[in-house]
Amino acid sequence: MPESTPAFRQAESIHDARDMIQRRPTPAYGRAIAAVVWKDLAAELRSRELIGAMLVFALLVILIFNFALELDVRTRQTVTSGVLWVTFAFAGTLGLNRSMAIEKDRGCLDGLLLTPVDRSALYFGKTLGNLVFMLIVEAIVLPTYSALYNVNLFRPALLGVILLGSIGYAAVGTLLASMAVQARTRDVLLPILLFPVVLPVLVAAIKASNAILQGFEPSEIWPWLNLLIVYDVVFVAVAMMVFDYVVEE
Amino acid sequence: MEPMPRALKALTWLTTALFAVSLYMVLFYAPREAVMGDVQRVFYFHVSSGWVGALAFLVTAFAGGVYLARGERRWDRVALASVEIGIIFTFANIVSGSIWARPIWNTWWTWDPRLVTATVMELIYVAYLMLRQGIEDPDRRARFGAVYGILGFLSVPLTFLSIRIFRTIHPVVIGDNDPTAQGAFDMTPKMLQAFLFSLLTFTFLYFTLLWHRLRLQTLAERVEQLKMKVLSG
């Protein structure tokens, strides 16, 4: 019986182990993601260089918009969602560039790549980390904007749209930032690569936020929300599949 | 230097002949549109170059996928050549649209979703070229190009969807028209023939240019190798 030979059993157990690591999302996979997120958060908690920069930058963008658009009561109604999303997008680019540049410059990326986990776990870890940074910045910008311009932004639907938009932005942004930091022209490259590709997410998020803020009918909001969800799913799935080729040496 | 393959020569002449015929069909064979007049004739090449742009970017995404799966350099060459052709034709599409829009919409440009998405599509592939320029290692350049080509193509469906989702000023000649569109018309049989013929011609033009570009790239690589050989020896 060939099944009972030791070599066969060993091969089978190796196959099983590989299957467990590579295919199925196991607890180990979840732990690997959590470890990468935790590493990013711990590093940020000690250095506090990323969120601080993103936050100051975001507030400056809002200030500039205030002068550029003369945000009086009537204009505010229609441009709030645009101002918010441009602010998030710009601040997000800053954070993405920094978060990947740190990995590259100090050789951390090579260390991460040497760990025996699936590469997609690293991708999800970095994406979640970037998403958390974006959400923290948004959690501070939103109440500040509400207070400064006397607009109530705390509507559950709007917060949901902001979460969905940030997911899509972080998903594409993390992938493209890990490409941009490996290029010669990396500081200028990320926004050029990112903005045209992420535009469907941004447009859908802006239109949906605007519809919610202006109190439109749900039938006016749903097409944009659907588009947003579709692009979130597509971008996460594609980025997960191709991330391997981006970090490969 | 090896001579041009006979099939490529034949294809080039065939495309030239097709182009001459389609010029005749567009300018003389197709009737003059009753409302818009002669400027409507822009439509034939406008749609054809838009089609070639979309086709070229589809080929890039496809070649990128094959490159990632197999790792053969020639697929990367196809992807790059196709992007270059796609950029030119998308540009022709936008410019010819502008020329048509001036008398019909009374403006060169309007911030209509269809126009904006076409322009964003163009910018994605300009970014693609800039990305490639910034990377020296040829393997990495090919891999990143493939990834960005695939990701970028995901925004092109939006270009085509946009005409259905958004309310648009841009006419849909094939299928049902949006009531807000301006400058729509119904095609007579002769117009349809001229239109289909220019689509065919432009598709041939695409493949001819692609082949020439691939050949040029292979020759350039050979020159590079010879130069290295001379310099090192």
C-alpha cells in the first residue's frame, strides 16, 4: 500500500501545512495581519510623526479652502462634501507615502518579506494600518469642521460613506504607495499614480456625501453607494492578488 | 539589420488602402447630416479613435496579466506599445470631440462626466509612462507596469458606464439616447456603412502600428546590446 509509506505521509503532512498557510484564512493569517497593524500603531504611538503631520496638513487645507471659496452659509451647503474629501485625499497621500517610505528606508520591508506568512497578509496589515491612520485624522477633522462652520456632520449615513470611501482609498493607496517608494521619483509619483485610479471611489464618495448632506431622497444616494461598494470590493480583491508582484525582489 | 517581414509590409499597404477608402466614404459617400451639416463627419473618426484607445488599454491590461503569470518579456513589450498607441488615439478622440462640440454645444469643452472620464483615462496612462520612467530595473519596471495597467483599466469601464449612470450631454448614437443629450442623430444606412468601415480601418491601423512599434522596440534592444558589447570589448 503506497499510502502507508512514511515518505507519502510526510509529503501529505507538508502538503497539508502548506495548504493551511497559503489557502485558507486560518487564525495564523489573522494573527499575521494583526501583528503588522500593531507594529504600525506601536511605531506611530512612539514617534507620533505621521498622524501629527497628516492632521496639521488637513487643517491647513481646510483653512485654505476657507479663503479660496469664501465658505459662507450658502456655499457651505453645496461644497462641504467636496472640501472634506479633498482634505482627506490630500492628507491620506501624505500618510501613505510616509508609511511606505519608513518601511523601505529602514529595511523593514525586507524584514517583513522574510517572515513566513502569506504576502497578502502583509498587504492587509499595511492597508488596515493606513486605514486606521486615515480614520483617526477624519475623527478629528469632522468635529473641527462641524464646530468651525456650524454644520452637523454626525449623521450615521455620512459616517458610513466616509468609512467606505476611506477603505477604497487605503486599499488602492497602499498598493500604489508600495510601488511609488521603489521608484526614483517617488515623492512626486504617488499622487500622480493614485488620483486618476482612485477617482471612481472619490467621485462616488463625494456625490453620496453631498446627497446625504443636502437631504436628498435615498433613491438619489443608492446608485453612488453601490458604485462605491463595487469599487471597494474590486480594488481590495485586485490589490490583494497583485501585491505579491509589487514587493517581489 | 533584418528586413521588415513580408506580412508586416503587406499589412501596412492594406491599412493604407483601407484608410484611403474610409476617407472617401466619410467625406463623400456618407450623406450630409441634415441638422449639423458637415461637422457631423467628425463622428466617424471620433468614435473609431475612441474605440482604438479603449482596445489598446484592454490589450495592455491583458498583456500585463499574461506577463505576471508567465514572466515573458515580450508581453511587457506589447503592453508598453499598446499604451503608447492608446494615448495617441484617446487624444485624437478628445480633440476631434472638441472640434465637433464647438459648433454643436457652442463650447470647446464642458465638464461633462463622459468627457472627464475620457480625460482621466488619458491621465492614467500618462502616469503609467511616468511610473515606468522612474524605475531602472527592467524586471521591476515590467512588473509594476503590468500591475498599474490592470488597475488602471478598472477605471475605463466607468467611462463607458458613465453615459448610463450620470445624466450627460454626450449623445449615444448606438442604443437609446438620454433625453438630456445634445447633438444626437439617427444614422442612415450609408452613414452606418461608413461608420462600420472606419471602425474596421482603425482596428487595422491599431494592429499595424502595434506591430511596427514592437519591431522598433526589438531593434532598439538589439542596438543597446551591441553598444554594450562594443563598449566592453
